[in-house]
Amino acid sequence: MLFLQLTWESFRFAANALSSNLTRTILSLLGVTVGIFAIIAVFTLVDSLENNIKSSFSFLGTNVMRVDRFPFASGPQDYPWWKYFRRPPGTMAEYKFMQERLKSAEAVTISASATATAQAGSNAFQGMQLTGVAYTYQDVYEVALEEGRYFSEMEINSSRNLAIIGKTIANTLYPNQPIIGKEIKIKGMKYVVIGVFEEEGEGLFDLPSKDEACLIPYGAFTKMFYTGRNGIEPTIAAKGKEDDIGLVALENEMMGIMRAKRGLKPTEEDNFSLNKTEFIQNAIGSIFDVISAAGWVIGGFSILVGGFGIANIMFVSVRERTNIIGIQKSLGARNYFILFQFLFEAVFLSLIGGGTGILLVYFLSFMQLGTLELVLSFKNIMLGLGVSSIIGVVSGIIPATLAARLDPVEAIRTA
């Protein structure tokens, strides 16, 4: 009850002090408002941009290890570039060999992709990302369907002419019509549509999207496209287990299996690369960490100015209320009550400035920036309020301490 009473009394004093000189209060809060606005605006923009870019790379999957000829990261500086081109691509035999022996993965799959044109009557969709998949594709990569179903294992094994297509393709080939069960033509061959992907929407970059993608059985794909060294190269991928931090166990086991399958001697170097799909996302995250640090620097100077402004108004407030402090202490007010009273006022001031900055960012999030959607997250709101509180405490602690240590007799005599 005492704490609540002190809080209420401090709130009343703070409200009276701030409203008594509104112009001075507003000018003092501008620094904190601008600083919090700068920091939270940068963080909101960075978070939204980072999430948009990472979602654009969702087609790579999460917690996935791929077998490729080329590494995602740059290899040794002295490694001849032509050796990468001489490496053999993955094969169906290697996929089956790995599927039988790999124990550190949730699932293993193989897929191959090419650009194709889909037709239905007089309608056509060009630039479709056609992918031939194994049955385990759904266990490694996310296959979210809005309607229809995924392939059965028998349909994959028998290379049935079935297809799962994206929303954009469906709307182009059969506008305003149900498409499940309808036929489409790919390279002159008829395919029956059994599923439609959930709509992703337009991405920030021109990267593969499920809206413009089509899945067919791997065997059906190889009937239309040659796969191998001089054709389309398949990709073998494995999804790691949740408890395999960094996919260390999966990487080691996959390396051993691939070397055994390709008959590499212990002294021979790898003729393949194992790539973690998180590498690209981590690289993107590192870039945005630098941008976030720049946001702290930019906003930090404004907050520093705002902190000095709050400290200044608190020193003036102590001087104006010295007589009242003396009366309070003569009536039995403890030092901690005076300290809490002025400290609360400083924090209250800073929170008003910070809250105003956050409100401005919230209004900013309604701006249309093309395909980029700005989202003010709860984390950034709490960050802004937390920084504001800290600035209030730091700015108000010295004036509040001076007020608490005033001699009551001398304070009452002050005119």
C-alpha cells in the first residue's frame, strides 16, 4: 500500500510539474522522441526487410543439407575453379544409397528443376519453375497446399502424369474456375492437376516462388528433360534432426556416405560440396546486424541530447520546488520518498517521449513500400520503452539524489 501511495503521489507531482510549463516540457522531450523514433524506425525497417528477404529464400528449406558441385561459401583461395566444373553431379543411385544408409536425417530427397511453359486451351504461362520430385520431397521441404493433395508414393514410383501448381499458374490457365482434376500441357504432355500451393504473394526479389512453381513426379520429369552431367543436375538434400545443432552429425555422415559411394580414397579430396541452406540466411543476418548497429549510433546521439534535456528540466524542477521539498521533509517525508518522486518524474518524462517516438513509427508502418510490408513488432515496442526508461533513470538520478539530500531547514528558507 505504501508503494502504491508513493507511486500515486509521484504521478501527481510529475503531472503537475509537466503541465505547469508545457512548452519547456515539449522541447525537452523532442530529443528522446527523435532518438527513439530513429532507433525503432531503423529496427522496424531492418526486421521487415530481413524477414522479407529470408522468406524469399524459403524455397531452400530450413535445417537442410544439400549435395552440390559448388559450395555456397567461397572455397580455398588457391583451389582451381575448373575443378568445380569437373565434379560429377548427384545421381538417383547416390540418392538411394544415401536413403538406405543415412541415420542422422529426418528424410532424404532428390529433385531437379527446369523452366517450362504450361498450357491449357488458348491460355499459357511462361517461365514456370518445373520441379521433378521424389515422394520424400514433402518431408524435406515445406509443401503447403491450399487445395488438393500431395502425390502418393505409388504415383511417384510409377511416374504418373500428375502436377501440383502455384496459384498464379492456376489463375492464368483456368481463371475463375476450379482447377483440381483439370488438365494442363507441359512440353506437349498432358498432366492432371491434383493440388494448388498456398499463395505466397510477390516477393522483394525475383526469386523462385511457389506461386509460379509446378511439382511433378521425378520419373515424369526425366521423360521430358535429360538429367546428368550434360543436362539438368539433380539435387540431393537431407533434412537434419532438431537436436543436431549446426547439422554437424548430418554433415559428417553425409560426407562419409558420399565418399564411400564415389569410391574416394582417404588421400583424395572431396569431389562434391555439402551446403547448409542456413548459410544464406546467416549471411543476410550478418549484413542487417551492421545496419542495426548503425541505427543505434544514429539514434544514440539524439537520445543523448534528449537525456541532457530531461536532466536539465529535472534540475530546474528541483530548484523550483525546493521550498516544497523542505515542507515535505519537515512533515516526515523520507529521503527515499523525495528520491522516488523526482526519479519517477524523469522516467515519466522519458516514457512520454519514447512512447511518442514509437507511435510515430506505428503510423510509419502504414506506408506502402511496394512489396515490403513494415511491421512494428512487440519486441521493438518493448525495446523502445525499455531504452526510454533507462534514459529517464540515468537523466534523473543526479537531480533526484540532490533533492533527497536537501536540508529541510535550508530548503524551507529558500524563496
